[in-house]
Amino acid sequence: MQSILDCNHIHYSYHTLQGETPALCDIRVCVDEGEFVSIVGPSGCGKSTLLSLLCGLIAPESGTIRFKGSPLTEQSRRHIGYMLQHDHLFEWRSIRKNVLLGLEIQKKISEQTLLEADHLLKLYGLYRFKDARPSQLSGGMRQRAALIRTLLLHPDLLLLDEPFSALDYQTRLKVSDDIGSIIRNSGKTAILVTHDLSEAVSLGDRVIVLSPLPAGIQNIISTKFPKELSPLQRRNTDAFKDYFNQIWKELNPNEP
Amino acid sequence: MSHNPISAAQAAYLTSCRFRQRRIRLYRILILIVFLVLWESGARLGWIDDFIFSSPSKLFACFSRMTAEHALFFHIGVTLFETLASFFLVMAGSVLVTILLWYSKSLTETLDPYLVVLNSLPKSALAPLLIVWLGANYTTIILTGVSVAIFGTILNLYTGFSEVDEEKIKLIQTLGGSKNQALFKVILPANRANLIGLMKSNIGLCLVGVIIGEFIASKCGLGYLIIYGSQVFKLDWVILSIFILCIIAVGLYGCIRLLEKKCIPQK
């Protein structure tokens, strides 16, 4: 299998007048085409920073990031989709207009993309609400609209920055199952950053465990579930508990 | 949003709301009538001196006389034109400057103390200087109006721009957008309500600035009528001009309210 993303020896520090805080230290990750990778780590360990680096919003201090074999450029960045923690749907736009935002920015609005947008809105049960304002939708629906906004740009790689953390627990289970299945069925490559261990295990083919600041890679755990299981079904298997406990111990080495 | 037939309780509630609104409108009109009646009868019965306090009937007579003999509508038109001109200059100028400031953080930090000083300076102190520099003409008066409102507007607008959620700008970046696109897709639309609010306060401020300008240097406009009237002791002129200023202020504010209703969707 060809690797879509290749990071080598990435270092990154934050600089303030008070001093320097190393955030990431010697990160090496290789993500294969079609793979779903979860990244977990203690809170504030630079997980979001890692995603910002991976999609080229900030540049590493040293080390290289190669996307499909070549360094990140303005152009190649457009093939990376990023889902933020909050949906950030704009209240001054209707749902349909919100979903079209990415296409508008990349000047890709055409009859065909508009049809596709409507198709996705129908597929994810939002078509009825296409003229509604974001505040009229539930948290789960809003997050689905945000996903459509990202998917319409046909990203080869999806970066998910705790996209479910703003939802209440029940919605969160449903939406992560929903969105996890959508991504898996469309065969996209995805990297999910989360602090929720069960989310990481239920969605990921591999779980990368980061160490506390400055974050380095502590361990990489490959999960092996039968292909046909949805994220929610994975949660009911015995293997799920074992992986969960294994990662728990990685993150809390001093507890029994 | 529901289309069901409304219940009796809901109907009663709606009726009570309607009644309340009608009552408030009635009170408002009553206050005006009582005020005018008291004023008029006070002047006629000799409670107040109608030479210095005037009276509604004298004002009305004064109004028709001035329209005929002293081109009152010309003066109103001049003041209105100057106010609108300075208002549009303030809005356009402050939006442009704020956009520049938003593009460059260094520029903002450099200019910050100057903006603060210019904003807190009493602008009426500038008016005499402007007259010497530019002469007693429309430009001076319009610029006086501009100077009263523009610095505060820039500071306010900049705060509005910088309070927009950073993550929303990050979203534009992750979608491959430039800083220009962040400006047009996020910053400006997010500040719509803020802009309308500033328009509301600026239309009043510009009127104040224009009147100050007309007080000091002008041969026409309502400010000129007020100053001239007080100098020759024609207090009818002064009071009538003030009355007309009230109506202009309310009218301009009303126009912006209409704009607000058009631009900002009501919930």
C-alpha cells in the first residue's frame, strides 16, 4: 500500500516572551491510503498542533512532511480536509450556503458541484433544512453539515480535530458512529485527534499514543476488528475492552 | 412557525400584547398633545413670556413666514446634505481604515496611541482651525462632522473585527482561503450588526458635528439660523430650528432602522 502522508522527525515549539515551550518532539508518522488513524494523548500535549502542521497551516521547525510523496504546497493543501472542534457554521448563511462555503472559496461552484451538494444533503438527511439557519439545527445535524462542507472538496486526506467533543454524550456516540461509517464507506484516509479513548479505538485502524509535553510517539497500537463492524458495534466486542485497557495503561503508567 | 389553529389562551395572549402596544402608542401621542397644549395656553395666559419661550402657534406662523421669505427649506436641505455627506464619509472612511488596520497588526500597534488621543480630543476644538485652513465653506462643515465621529468608529469597528472567533478564520484557511476571503466571508458579515449599530450612533454624531461647524462658520443651514436668530433675538427662529433638528434626527434614525430590518434577518 502507498503511504499518503509521511512525516519525518518533526519538531515544533511555541515561542512567547516568557520563553520557549517545546510542543512536539521527533514525530514520525506514516499514514497509508484508506487508513483511519486515531491519535490520543494527555490533554494539552500538542495534538491539535500536530494536525495544524499536517495540513500545512503552520510549518515545522525541523523535519519534513510529505503528502503523496512531495512536500506540502498551497496547491496540495487543498486536497486535505480539516474538521474543527466546532462546526463553525455561519449564522448569516443558510445551511445550503454554509455547505457550499469551501467550494465558493476554491471557486469550484458549478452545476455539477451544486447537484452533488444537494445529493449529500439528501443523503445525510439535511435537505429539508437546506434553507434553515444553523441555530435551528441540533448539534449532530450541524456537525453533519460541517462534514458535507469538507467532503464536497473531495479531500484525499481528512483531519478530524476532536470534531465530536462539543456534542452531548448520546449525540456524540451517534454522530461519531455516523461520521465514522460515512468516512469508511467512502474509502477516505482520515486522522482523528481525540482525548476520548473509546472513540479512538472504535474508529481507528491504528491508535497512536502521544506522550506528555513535549509530545513524542509513545506507542502505536493496531486494532484488528472484523471489517463489517460499525464503530458502535466495535464498542461491544471483547477486543475493544482489551485495546481500551492497553491504551489506558499507556497513558497512566503509574496506576494499577 | 406552527400552522395549527391557535388555542384560546394563545389568542388571549396575542390580544393582550396588541392592546398593550396600542396603549403605549396612545400615551406617546398624549404626551406630545399635552405638552403642546400646555405650552400654547401657558403663552396665551401669560404664565410664560412668549417672546423668549415662543408658542406652537407662533412657531407655525414663523414656519410659513420663513418658508416664504427666508428659504427655510434651503437651510434644511443644506444641513441635511452636510450631515449625510459626513455620515457617508465617516462610514466609508472608517471601514477602509479598519480593514487596513486588520491587515497589519504592526500598523495597528503603531497607530494605537494616536487614535486614542484623536478619539478623546473634543472635536469642537478643531473646528476653528479647520475654518482657518479650509475656509468657511461646505467642506469645512462636512469635515467637522467627519472629525466628530470617525475616530471612535474606527476604534469600535476594530474591536469588532478582532473579536471574531479565530477558529472561524482558521476554518477559511483550512478550506484553502486567503486573507481577503477571510475578510469578505467572515469578518465583514460577522460585523453586520456592529456596523448598523455604529451607523445609528454616527448619524446623530454627524448631525452634532455639522451643527457645531455651522455655528462657527456658515451663511446657511439650521446651525446658522440658530446662531443668527439668538444674536438678533428672534427666538422663534431658534426654537423652530431646534424643532426641525429633532425631526431630522428622528427621520435619519428611522432610515437606519429600516436598513437594519432589511439587512439583519429577524428571528
